[in-house]
Amino acid sequence: MNSAMVRNLLVRGMLAGLGAGVLALVAAYFLGEPSVDRAIGFEGAHAPAHEHEVELVSRGVQSTAGLATGVLVYGIAFGGIAALAYCVALGRVGRFTPRATALLLSGCALLAVYVVPFLKYPANPPAVGNGDTIGKRTTLYFLMMLLSVLLAVGATILGKRLAPRLGTWYATVAAVAAFAVVIGLAYAFLPVVNEVPGDFPATVLWRFRLSALAMQVVLWGGFGLLFGELAERLLNPKPATADEGRTVATATH
């Protein structure tokens, strides 16, 4: 794949990431923001009377312009990174079409980048978590994410090396099993973080985590569909039909 093709795919990946970000923004606004508002209300009701922080950015701006900026910038950035990963994966993970490869890559990325770390360290709304441990919690989360991505890459390589001896099906099963075993060990040995207040509404926490998961599913799913279509049109352009050919010939004369 030459540099021009990589550049074209990178641009399309960023555009697909922007489109997926718009879809994720809608999901975040309608599914996540109500839970955030309830969590902020809980936090305000339980804060000491003498504590009053100056609000540098209003809640209205946070839930609209701030949310849109963060989600769309994230979508463009991850779209570009995913497009570069797509250039590496295309033709190396099986005989899939460009569209199918994009969907496969998006699904694997969703699992490795978000779902696996989420199951160990799920997202929390405001009022959940100790401010003094935010550095530790962030480090643990990104460590889990990095481990998950590296193990996913390793499982892919393992599956390809086992395929000539075991066949594609059994090689895939073995690679997935190895990934699950090592991830299970990581879950067991990495520290547990549980800083949810005892009186925090369980329904609010549950809905917030579901909305966070739904937002990521919409983001990665939307990217896979949009980028897959753009990549398919670039890499497998449809030949001109006879009617189109006659139209072009007439126009040139």
C-alpha cells in the first residue's frame, strides 16, 4: 500500500470518526447526561454547607458545547488512528473485503480498547470516587487498556501461526482462549477499585455505566459502518456501466 493510499484512508478514517462522533454525541446527550445531572444533584446534596466551589464553566455549557467538543475531537483522533491500524491489518487478518475488515477491526477495537478495561474498571459518574486516588485510578485503567490491546495483538499473531497446523477454526478458538485466560489473570491480580458511596443511588450508577457503554458501541459501530463504506469505494471502485461509458464518450465529443 503506497503513501497516497494510506493518506486517502487516513482522511476517510478521520471523516468517518467525525460522523461516528456525531452519532455518539447524540447517544451521550440523551442517555448519559440525565444520569450525570442526577449524580451532580446527589453530590451537591451531600456536600458540606461551607464548601462552595466557584463554577468556572456552567453546567449548560458542559453538557452542550463542552460535550460536543470532547466527543467530536475524540472521534476524529481515534478515526485517524483506527485508519492507520486498518492499513496494517488489511489483507493480514484474513481474506475479507475492505468493508468487512473495517467492521472486524472496529469490533475488536471496541472489545480491546473499551469493553475489557470497562469490565475491570467501569466508568463512574460525578460524586463517585475519591479525589486523592484519581492518579492511581487513571494509571490502573490505562494499564488495563494497554494490556488488553497488546494481548489482542498477540492473540491475533498466535492465531495466524497456529492456523496452518490446527486450521482456522481451532486456531481462532485457541487464540481467544489464551486471550481470555491472561485477561482473567489480570483481573484477578490488578487492584480492585470500589469507591462508590454506600448511599449512592444504584439505579443512577447502573444507568450511567450502561450509557457510557452504549456511547462506545455507537461510536465504534458507526465508525465501522462509515469507514467500511468509504474504504470499499476507494479500494474496490465499481466499474463504469455501459450507459455511463456512452455518456462520457458523448460528452468528450
